[in-house]
Amino acid sequence: MKHKGIVLIILIAIGAIVFTFLPKDRTLKEIAAKDAPAPQFELKDLNGNTWRLSDLKGKVVLLNFWASWCPSCKTETPSKESLYKNMAGKPFQMLGVLFRDDVNDAIAYREKNSLTIPALRDPEHDVARAYGITGIPETFIIDKDGIVRAKIIGPRDWNKPENIALIEQWM
């Protein structure tokens, strides 16, 4: 019985030390919610360019979490690319965030499919956690003021009028 008390004291001491020295930026953040400000991020794309959500204020942002190995993501890829090209010149930006994907596989997939949508790396999955990703594809529509207006789980045909209207209503 005496040993259990000592072990308990040691475990409590270790827990206190670990808690004290945890990096402060590793705390849980609020998960993205509809009609709430979108979690800010700064990520690099596959070409090394830096993207900040704050720099996109004034544009509607379609933020899509995807992977090159994901069959559902592959299903929606052609319509996403088509939408991206059709929205050129409008206050709109589409960004794809890689989720648990090998960067080299993503680069090969993009080249094979002639994709031009910026693909962002989230190596520690911090942005995925901040947005509460439960699977892929998941897409967020963020209005020009930085407010999350829609969360879409699963693939969509982004060429359908109702999906285009979902984006355009926030322009």
C-alpha cells in the first residue's frame, strides 16, 4: 500500500511538470463553426508560396481538405478545377489543403490531372484540427469578411447551379 502512494505522488509530479512545460501554442483551439469567424491560418503551398486567410479578406474562400489517395476527393476534382477556372476574375479564391497525404503523391496527382488550384501543406494538421475535420473531402465556404458560411462534408459537383449559388451569395 505504501508503494502505491509513492507511485501516485510520482505520477502527479510528472503530470504537473509536463503540464507546466507544454508549449503554449499547442492548446486546443476553437473548432470552425457556421456563422463564426474562420480560424486563421498561414500555410505554404506546394510551390513554397505562403497563403494567409487574413490576406484573402474581400474574397469568398472555398477551403477544401483533400488527399490524392481519397476516391471521393478524386470524384469532385474535375468540377472543383472547372469552378476555379470559371470564377477567375471574381472576388473568389479556392484553396485545397492536403490532409494526411504524401507531398510527392499530391504533386504527381496534380501534374497528371493538370490541376491549378493552390494546394497547401498542413504538415502538423493544425489547420485541419482548427476546422474540425472528421474526414475528407470537407469544404468550408468563408465569406469576404472571414465568416464561415457553410461546411460541406463529402464530395460535390461544383458545376451544379445550386453549388455555384452557395458561393456567389456571399460575394
